[in-house]
Amino acid sequence: MSAATKRGVRSFAGWVAVIVLFFLGGWWALRGRVDADDGSWGRVERGALVVGIETSGTLKAAESVFLTPPQVSRMWNFKLTFIAPEGIEVAAGTPVLRFDSSDLERRLLELTAESEQAAKQLEKLRTDVAKRAADHRLRVAEAEARRRKLALQVAVPEEVSKAKDLAAARIDLQLVERELAYLADKRALEERASQEEISSLEEQRARATARVHELRQDIAKLSVVSPRAGTVIYVSSRDGSKKKVGDSAWRGSQILEIPDLTRMLADGEVDEADVGKLELGQRVTLRLDAHPEVEYEGKVRRIGRTVQRRSAKSRIKIVRIEIELSETDVERMRPGMRFQGSVEIERRDDVLLLPSGAVEMTAHGPVVYRRAGFGVESVSPRLGLRGGGGVEVLSGLDEGDEVRLLLVGMTR
């Protein structure tokens, strides 16, 4: 091969090497930029590993007043004509519920008329009794006058008066005395009958008056006021619906809640399979769906004794728990707000942790892709507990190692 040919071959090989190095360098630079820019790398660090049980539920007030239809005699079903808007702040004594009173008002008019009628009848009866008493006194006075006159006639000696006149006077005197006795008996009977009739009318009027007073109180009860200052919360029924104007409500059914917003609790639920891991006093962390940026703490205050379905349409079985919050955020927390949280069942401090999103499960075990020099190498670490977005590293990785996150955004 000639010298010129050799020089050409070397020149060509050099150019090929330059081109290959150029593309390799560009590929590594591009890869480095992607790795640096897409945020898909995590780090192995030391920290606390928290193993928890997922829980979710709603907030409730530790102390709350529930408003129901009032206790009204002979009334069981109530129709809403007014309900205060949900979420407004009310002072004690503010009307928040009103129910239809048309039936009671109609009955009130009837009983008022009955009371007035009984009063008129009573007044007329007393007038009649007084008139009859006056007539009786007049008849008695006339009979007494006749008796006195006849008594004088009878008292005249026989030798002075004619026998015939004397006999007639004696007969008339007996008749007058019988009339007086009859008038006395008649008066006694009339007084007894009048008194019974008066008592009956007085009782009728008293019953009607008392019922009128009771109805007026019942009508007043149909306007329900808030017994305390607070926020109006509508109570949901089992199907999730809330009462509105025009709806009916049975006596005793809860319609509104006026909670004390200064102290809140959380009603949560956990899967039936995790109940055995629960204990009173376990630490709970939770975030409100409405304010996920803030984390709150609490502890398990009560564990339900029964297993129940999550809802009528769900087959998932759960146990309910009550969580006592460490603090109440009066600015953000409201009854009925949903939350997502975790009950801490185990905690290990100062352990080596790997972001759970960096672990790929294969047939041969877990694999992690670690940054190494100018490339990425696969590592098969030995892992321990998993929890809180992290996995315990027992061996195979060192603190500070950078690992690729297979699920971007999943970090501890």
C-alpha cells in the first residue's frame, strides 16, 4: 500500500473517531441534561421510617348542638318553611329554623272561638240565674206577705170572726206555707242545676283557654332559634341528602348542627384487615382534602367494636375510629371536611431510606438504578420495611447514592 493510501486511511479513521466521539459526547450531554432537568432522581438518606395504616373520614366538632323539630303535642310530621343558609355565623337566639304553623293557627282560631262562645254562654247563664233568683225572691216575698196576713186573720178569736171566714183563712194559710216550702225546694234544685251548668261551662272555657295558650306556645316553638353562637351546618341523612325549604321532617330527626368550632375531632375508618394493628393512643397524621398543604397530628381516641360496610352499596368492610387532634385550626377546619391520613403503627429512627418510587420489582427481586460515573448501574439491594413513601435499605446502597425514580414524583 502506498504512502498516500495509508495517509488517506488514517485520515478517514480519524474522522470516524471524531464523529463517534462527537455523537457519544452529545448523547452523554443530552442525557445529563435530561437527568438534571426532569427531576427524576432521588437520594438515599438517613431518616425516620414510619409504617402506617391508611385512614380517611370527616371532621366533627367535639361539642355540638343538633336542632330537630320541636316537641309539639299531637304533631309528628313537620314541614320546613325556613332554614338558615349553611355556613353562616349566627348568634345565640337567632332564628335558624321555621316550620309550617297553618294547621295550628287554624285550630287556634277554632279554640279561640270556642272559648269566647263558652264565655258568652257563661255570662248569659249567670244573667238568667240572677233573673230567676230575683223572681224567686219576689214570689217568696209575696207569699210571705200573704202568710203574715193570713196568720193575723187566723189569730182572731172565734167569737170575733165568723167560723166560715176563719176556716177559709186557715186553709189559705196552709196553702201559702206549702207554696213557700215548694218555692224553697224549687230554688234549691234550680241553684244546684245552675251551679252544675255554670261549672260545666267554666270547665269548657278553661279547657279552651288553656288549649289556646298551649297552641300559642306551640306556634312560637315552630320558630327554632340557635341556642349558642356558631356556624350553621346542615346534617346529612343516610343517603347524603340535606333538608331544604318545603321538605318534611319527623319529630326527632336532626336537621341542623351548631358546632363548637374551637375543638374538633376526626371520625376515620380503617380497613377491616388492619384492625388488629390498632391501639389507643397511636399517633395519626392527616391532611384535609380542602387544604392538603397542611399536615395535622392527633392520636387514636376510640376504636369501634363492630365491623360494618363502608356504605350501603359498598362491600368493603371497615372499622371506625375516633381521632383526637393535637390542635384545632379554627381558620381552616369545619365539620364535615374530608381528610386522608395515616395511623402510625411502627417507627424506626435513623435508618437508611430509599424512595419507594425508585424500586422496580422483578422476578429476581428488587432492582434500583444508581448513578455511577458516566452512566447508570442496576443494583439489587436488600430491603426492609416500607412506609411513608420510603423503603428501609439493609444493604446494597450507601447514604448519598442517587437513584433514578421510576415513578416521577414519588419521594419520601
